[in-house]
Amino acid sequence: MRIFGFEIKKATPTAVFRSQLRPSNGQGPYTRYFRNWVPRKVETDFYEVLREAIPIIDAAIWRLVSLDGHIVVKGNNEAMVDEIRDWMEDVKVNDMQKGLQSFHQNITNEAFEQGFGLGEFITDSKRTNIIQLRVADSKTIKFARKNSSIEIYQKADGDLDWRLLKPDNLLYFSVNNENQNPYGTSIMRSMEFVSKILVTMHNSLLNVWERFGDPSFQITYKAGKRTLGADTLEQRRQKIAEEFDTSVRKKREGQSMDFVSVIDKDSDFEIKVIGAEGQVLEMEVPARHVLEQIVSKTGLPPWMLGLHWSTTERMADKEVTMLLQDVTTRQAAKLPFFERLISTQLLLMGRTWKRGDWWIEFETANLHDIEKQARARFLNAQADMYYLNAGIPIDEIPKKSQRAEVSKKGQKSHGGSESCGCQKVHHEGCKELRRPFDWPDLDKAEHDYENELKYDWSELRDKVFMILGFDTEVDLGKQEIPAEEAFRYTEEQRAAIMKALRDWVDEYDPAKFEDSAVKFYYDLAYSLGLIQAAIMVGAERPILDIIRNSEILKELYATGFELVKNRATLHIVNKILPELDAMVIVGTNPKIVAQRLKQLFGNANSDWERLARSELAMAAEKAKLDEWKEWKVRMVEFTPAPDACPICMALEGDYEIENVPVPVEDTHPRCRCSTRPSESEVEG
């Protein structure tokens, strides 16, 4: 078109392209660390980042640390072993920790993370004792090879220079060494690349759900009239933006508000959620593939880290075997490390020793041994039930020789005659109340347990007398002690008394001694309860067995042991030792001290009687209820003893089996009341 001689052409709209740079944030807050990572280059700080970014790596390292076990000292020289054990428990570690086990955990943690751990021991000014152990941050350590030796340097926080460390008091442990490399190899080496993939997945998942949780909107307005000027369009854009922003904010504040705009009939108005059409990638399968690489590098079975990947029982058993082999290998590598430390401590203290006086071991949980022990207990319990059902008395059932001998020794301290078997409900010198029905087997079990407690307690008394220098073979009233002599005892004697108490308590600990009296007698009482329950419902033998009630028995063991430990501690710590302190202060004659001490130990015998008779009766009654539940018994009768107290008499009657009062547990100590199936249950 030509106008006034000029060629007029319609303008062609052109698009304007602008490029925008945005920072890569593929791994979220950890992006800058992964960006600086270079393959085949060791970055010590980066390993800490991996532990922080991926919880399963951190959990795996601490699980490996715990699997390496606890350090224990044993030996034939009891005094030296006790001295080493006391030092191991009291030595200061780093700033606030105590004990050699804390040092072991810290240096092992460093070794798994950085490939090696470096510790040092610090002596007192006179070099007579190791007073502190420290573990260095492995990232601040470097090694330098000098001819045939290696020098060790450390850089302290804020220092620019490296300081040379003396090797005499250093303790070094490493894992996965390669070609004389003193730095070792971190367990996280070869995890870097797959860790980046996993963190990228986690970050993308975060971004996706942030997009859906707080979406961004795109508003497009196309004006229908071409005659609108730029100012009018800008006013409309601002108006739409303000109203939309107000509407969204009101919605977020919990107020209902609609967004309504009227422009003109030819205009287009469109609102979209940015990214709503984006596909959410499937994550479970690729994430598991990456996790498998990480878990395989740790050497731990997946189920130890809370990952249940359809591992069969047979595979789990093989995995445990291989894992324990790895643990044993690491423990063997650490033994010289700790033997040198303890040897140094003994030399500083001026001690000498010979082979066998002491050695150190690692205590590690062994699931295979535990399973075998449980199976053996089950077979023993089955054998006992067989003899009892055949009518063979309890005292004729084959037991360990130690048990038989203990039973004989216990009878000598009994209130009745030496030949008393306590098989009768009433016996002159015994203190039981009458049961609703005769139960001689349980009576005897209670008496044997009581007698064993009393006998062992008397042995503890004799040991305390020996520690204090009293002659237990001579009548205390006839010993010739000058009247003006005052009783004295030292801190060493006090420590020896506390050790004797600990040793006494340990003999009853089911976790330490398979032949613990607590475990033996509670097992026996529970078995007797099962047999009695089966007889009461007219059955030949019980349905339940020891293994199927292992959790119940474990609870009984724990409660029984705590009662023994607490009563013994109460008498020694709260009664006997305070009285000894008081008699030292007032200068009491040793003869009077010995007489008073004998009286205090004798006062505890009533506690052992009450504990034995109460706890075994309760265990047997609980077993009866467990057995009846298997027989589908619904109603149980609480039967008071013939000479029951008013409290128990008021409980007489039928109850649903879940609500029936349990003698002793729901009544009082030494209770002789019992339970039996209701008449309706027996008739049915």
C-alpha cells in the first residue's frame, strides 16, 4: 500500500528471547559439597557431609561400632584384674567421658569414618598413672614419611602450622589399609557417587512436594480490544494481580474469598498451576538400587538397618556368621592396641606380672550361642516334666552336682532339723501358712531357694568378717580383746566389702550365670505351676512349655534378680556400712562391733524367707493361669488359705480368668491362697 508516495507495510510482530541463569541446586543444601567432590581424591570433610546427608550411613557406622563389642579384663590374678578393671572404668576420656569403652567407641568411630583413628594417653606429672585418654579428630592429622619412619603431625583449631607429635604415647588404629598407606580407607569410599544420586532423589522429592504443597500460579490475560493503550493494559494487569494476591492470602488465612474479574466479552483470562502437568518420577525401585550399593559397602545385613528386603531366615543366619567373622577380625587387630595401653598403665604403677595374670577380651553378642542355650534350657525343662509326670519326687530328679551340694549346704542353715526336707506343710520350726490344698513339691522348692539364699548370705558375712579382721572360727563373746581398743577400718576394707557384695549379687544374675539360682528356682516353680494346672483340668501333661513362655520367664527372672540385688544392697549399703562408720566415730570396741555385725546379717534372713516363699508361689500361680488360658478356661476361683487374712477372705469367689487376683502379686507377701478352675469349668 502506498500513501503519499510512501510504501506502507504491516509490521510483523517479533518475539523477544531472554536467557536467565539460575544456580544448580540438585542436592539441596548439600549441593556445594558434591560440586567440589573430585573422584579418586580424598576429602575428609566430605565424609562427614555424607553421614549428615544420608542417615543410613551414620546409623551403619554406629552399628558397626557397637558390634565391635565391650572390652573386658580377665585373669588368674584377681587383685590385679580388679585393679585394671577399676582403672578401665574411671579413666577420663576427652573432656567429659569416662571409661576405656568410651575411648574404644570414639577411636573406632573415627576409623570407620576417616579410615584411621589416633588416640593418646596422658600421664600425671609424676608419671605414675594414666589419667586421661584422648581421641584426635582424624581430619587434623597428617603423616610424613621420613626414610624408614613415619612422622605424625597435627593442626590444632585456628593454627596455621602443623606440630610434630611424639609417638611414645600415641595409639593408632586403622581399617582397610592399602599398600602401606597410614591413612587407611574410610568405609564411605566408593559411596560418594551413589550417595550423590540418592541425595539428588531426596531433593527432587522435596521439590515436588513443595510444589504441590505451596504451588505457584501463572495468570495469562489477553485483551480482546486492540484499541487499548499500554497504560490501560498495565492498570488491568495490576488490578488482576492485586485481587488474585488478596484472594490467595485470604484463603491461606482461613477466610473464604472468591476471585471475580469482569473485563470484556472478547478477552481471555487463564490461570494455571505451574508444574501441575509435570510427571512425578517413580522412586522406590531406583532408590532401593542405590541403597543396596551403600548397604553392601557397610557389610551389614539390611535388616540390621531397618530395611526388610525379603531376606530369608537361612540367608540371615549366613549374614550373621559373616558379620561376626568381620567383627572377630577387627577385634584381633585391636588387641595389641589395648594390651599395650594396659601394660603401660601397670608399668607406670610399678606392677609386675606373669603370663596368665591378666588378659583382655571383647564381649560380643552371639545370637547362635544364645539360641543354643535357650534350646538346652527347654530340653532340661521337658526332662523335668517327664520325671514329675512319672511320679518321681523332685529331689530324685537328676540335677547338676552343684545344685545337689548347694541343697545339702542350705539344709544346715534351716530353722528346723538338718534332715528336714520341708515336704510337709506344717513342720516344727517352719513358718509357712497353710495352703488350701497340699503342694509339697512347691513347698520344697521354696525352702531350697530360701536355704540357698541364707547359706550364701552367711558366706558373705564370713567374708566381711575376714576383711575386717574378725575370727569367725572363735566365739565372738569369748575373744580376748582389750576393752580400751577402738574399732578402725580403712577405705581399702570398705572397697573390699563392696566388691564382695558385687560378687555375691553377680552369682544370682541370670544374665551372667547360666546356673543362677534365680533362673533355676523360677524355672522350677513355673514348671510346677504348669503341671498343677494340667492336673486340675484333668489333663495328663501341660500344653505350654518353657520356650513358649520365655518372655514371661524373662520378666520373672528380672524381677527376682532385682529383689535379691536390692535387698542385699539395702542391708550392706544402707545399714551395715553406716553403722560401721558410726562405731568408728565413737570408738566402739571391736568385740561389740563384731556382735552387732553378726546381728545385722542375721536380721536379713527374714527377708530371704519372705522373698523365696512369696516369689516362687507367685511364679507357680502365674504359670497356672497361663496354662488354663491354653485350655480355654474362662472362669477361675480365688481360693483363700484356711487361715487367710481378712483381705484375702474378701477376695474369695469366681472371676473371669483375665481379672482373677494373683496370690502375692495382688495380695501380700507369704500369701498361701491359690486359684483353681471354677466348678462350672470342671463340670463342662
